[in-house]
Amino acid sequence: MNNNFSEIMKKANAMQKKMQEMQESLSNLEVEGTSGGGMVKIIMNCKNEVKKIDIDPSIIKNDEKEIMEDLLMAALNDAKSKAEEKSKEEMAKLTGGLG
């Protein structure tokens, strides 16, 4: 019985190490959120850190501040959703779909 417990602990430690590696790799995986037909693009990693914002110069006008803010918010939310989905996919690979 002691051998079984020892084996379980080894497997748990190995899984914990894989989880740490997965968390580190998520910061390297990037997704792109877009809005306004691609006029606003946001690159974000799967840890929800924004890496880059690209705004088409044609939408930068003083009187369209609210539109730009709405497009930025939409692109951020799009990128966040994609980052969450990518994170789930990567975790499923690690856990074999156990959740």
C-alpha cells in the first residue's frame, strides 16, 4: 500500500510540474481580437495580457472618440474570449480532457 501512495505522489508531482509548464507556455501563446472589420486589432496572450494594439489610421478622428473606444472594447473582449478558449484547449491537451 505504501508503494501505491508513493506512486500516486510521484504522479501528482509530475502533473503539478506539467501544470506549471502549461501556465508558462500560456503567456507565450497569442491570439488576435478584431473589431470594425479589422480596423482595430488587439494581440493578447492567453494570460489576458495585451501585447499590441493596431488601429487603422482612417478611424482616428477627433469627433469619433466614442466609436474608437467602443471598437477597442469590442476587440479586447474578442481577444479575451479567444485567449480563454485557447487556454481551455491547451489544458485539455494536458489533462487528456479530464477538465
